[in-house]
Amino acid sequence: MAPLSIELIKRMAYAGLETPLAPQLDVEAYYASILLETEDFKEGVQAFKEERQTVCPG
């Protein structure tokens, strides 16, 4: 299975073909709130602060 971020991007892209912009923006905000809680995101922020490469399990 693809990483969570890729899966959510695909869902939004396909839904965007049939859904008006306003509801899609709500979905985008919801998905962003999910991704901001992942360990990969936290690792990315920490790596940026420490000026090093990320080590993300996916």
C-alpha cells in the first residue's frame, strides 16, 4: 500500500473531478489534520530543525 500521504492525494484528485471546490477544501483541511499527526511529519520537522536528512518509515 502506498504511504498515507500518497493515498490521500489520490483520493482528493479523483474526488475533485466530481466535487465542487468548496467541499474539496474542507476535505483537504481534514486530510491535512490527519497527516500533521503522523510520525513521518514529526520526524520531518525534527530533521529540519537539526539540519539532517529524514529517516521516515513510511
